[in-house]
Amino acid sequence: MKKSFCLALLSGAILLSACSDKPNPEITLAPISADVHYLASNEMKGRASFTEYADKAATYIAERFEEVGLKPYNGSYLQKFSIYLRRPLSTDIQLNGQAIDLKQVAFVSGRDVLKWQDPNKLTISVVGAEDNLRSAFTKANQEGGNQLILINPTHKKLFKRYKSYFEYPKAKMSKEDNGSLFAILTDATEVNSININATSELEQKPLSNVVGVLPASKSSDETILYSAHYDHLPPKFKGDKETIFNGADDNASGVSGIISLAQHFAALGNNKRNLMFVAFGAEEIGGFGSKYFSTHTDPDQIVAMINLEMIGKPSKFGAGKLWMTGYERSDLAQIMNQALKPLNTEIHPDPYPKQNLFYRSDNATLARLGVPAHSFSSTQIDKDEHYHQSTDDVSTLDLQSLTQVVKTVAAASQPLVSGEATPTRIDKKKVKQGGKIF
């Protein structure tokens, strides 16, 4: 069922003037608010991958792309693909002769049947109280193979986040087995004996990216990519009580941003480079939308990627201010800040380097191919109590700040759109490759 943008405005009691058919390049609050309210409504149930609600969100975004004047990509706004979903069926673990409560275990397995009984055939890591747990997971993931991590209970809070992430059915682009990882929250620091038995099932599942194109005013092989992921988290149930994770900031805010940018540049109609707008699916479960997209486009033709990720709240630099991941990896920030000088504002470097945010969104996939691909955000990730929580709804956003962020991105990227500036490429050798296990 088609839910037109004007209908969304009406149902959200937003200004009716936004339904005018006259092209308007001005970036305004009304359409941004309407898009965020719809995508982050309870009706969308969190837009989790493999659900009808993700499909519903994709259809809505495709309709919005068409309404603002974008052309379909290769004949369709929906770029359909599939991945392989692995679900654990049964697990039994004994460490040093003691049965381990599965509440203390986080794991992802690449095999239908897994049996570990010889510690000498495992890569074993011990994460002590003063060690970096995130680094240990990253290292194990990049190495692949059979990985066992013993984690000191002082890391309980972060361990629970990894466990929650792993409890999503894990997905892969192919059936290839690249390894398994078991992490155990324990005081043990050595493995004298291990007995792990686990079984899983593999299922092929469909997904979609949403892609729209604004062709250059004159033929061009160069493209500026604006992107954001539209998926979020599934509801949780406790008895009959359903808790919905609306994902207003993460990442209905970013999707609303690229839609308004598309409307802005389509109304101007003077872009000298092709502009491509992509709402990626499956970011939350491993960035599979961007992985698929990257293998079905020529990365050498993408001049820059501007990925909007959680832009719905004032940053530590103030309302309407934003920051960029991987600031030092290309000169994209310098180009954009030069364009912003007349507005007396700037894009700041990522203030949270310890969070590894450059690698935690869809930009990383394209960066690994040399594209100046960066994520732009305003979230205060170090103190955001709503991140991946059921409280991430529209009521926690500052829509005025969000609108200003989108205006800033439009102004900052104008030299890219006009063809006046070309950022340096990212050095692929200095970008960590993606994980093999998850």
C-alpha cells in the first residue's frame, strides 16, 4: 500500500505547504520531520532486517526518492540481494571440566555442526581486567579460524553488548566457512580442557537497498554518493509485552537527511556530477547492504561518499554541528570546511576515536576500496543513553538541529556536486579489512 509523502505529512499534522508540486531547493523542517516520524513510528516495528517492516520502510523510501525527482538505478529503486542467515540450534559447553551457563557465553559459528575438544587446535585469547575487550574481538574476527576468548568478569557490561549482537541470527554473504568464535565470561585464565558441541542451520534470506540517482546536467562518469542505513532492531517480548526499538536517531534521522538532500539537489538541477542516494539495508547485522552495493558498482567512479549516521541530536560542539569519522584519511573535510567558511561553521574531527566509529558504519566498506568514504554524525556516543534502546524515539530528537545538520552537509558538499573539487583517495593499505567471522 502506497503511503505518499503528503499523506505522511497529513497524518503527522505537519505543514501542508510541503505538499506543493513546485520544486523547492530549500531544506526545511517539515519534510524531515514527516520522514522521521513515519520511519520511527511504532507502525514500523523497528525496521529490522528480514521483516515485512523493513520491506515497508524500503518501499516508503523508494516512493520518496521518486517523489523528489530521483531516477531508479538499473531500472528499479530496490536493489535486491540475498544473504545466508545462520541460526544456532543447540549449544553445550564445558571448560576445564565445568559446565558453563550459556548466559556467560557469546558465540557465532560458521559451521552446521561444531565440535571442539582439543585446545591445541584453537586460538585462545585471555582478556584480563585491564585489557581491551573490543580489540580482542577485532583481532579474533580478522584472523578467523577457531577462536576462543576468556573474558574477565570486569568486562561484563561490554560483554553483554557483544552477546546481544551475536544473538541476532548471524549473516554471511556466502556459504563459505570462515571460522567460529566463542567468548566466555569467566575467571579462568587458561584452558586445560574444552568440550564444545554446537549445531546451527543455514537459510538464504532476501534483502534490499534503496537506490536513486540524479544524473549530471551533462554526461559524467563521476558520482557523489550520499547514504544512510534504514534498518534497526527487532522488537523484544517479555510474555505478552512487546517492546519496540524505533531507531529514530539510529538511523531514521540519517535517512530523512539523504531524502531532503536529494530533494534539494534535484530542485537545483545543476549538478555537474551524478548524485546517488542509497538507503542501505542490513547495516545493523554486519553492513551487508553496503557490501553488496560495493560489488555492483565501480568504486573508482565514486568521488566521495557522505554517509549520514545518527544526526538527530545536538553534538558536543552545539546544535546543528556535526563531526566526521576518518577525518585524517582524505582531504574531504578540508574541502567541505572551505565551502562552509562563509557560513562561519565547520565539520569537526571525530571526538570519539576510542570508539572506532570509522569502522562501525557503511562507509568502511567503500573506504576499503579507496573511496573517500566517511560517516557524518552529531551523536554524543559516549553518553547517549538511548543508543540501541527502546527509548530511541522521535521525542528524544532535536529536529531543528537535525535540519541544520542537513543544511550544513548540503552547503559543504556543493564543491563536490559542482565538480569544482575532488578529494584525495583513501589509502586502502591503511584501512583494516573486514572481519572473517562476523
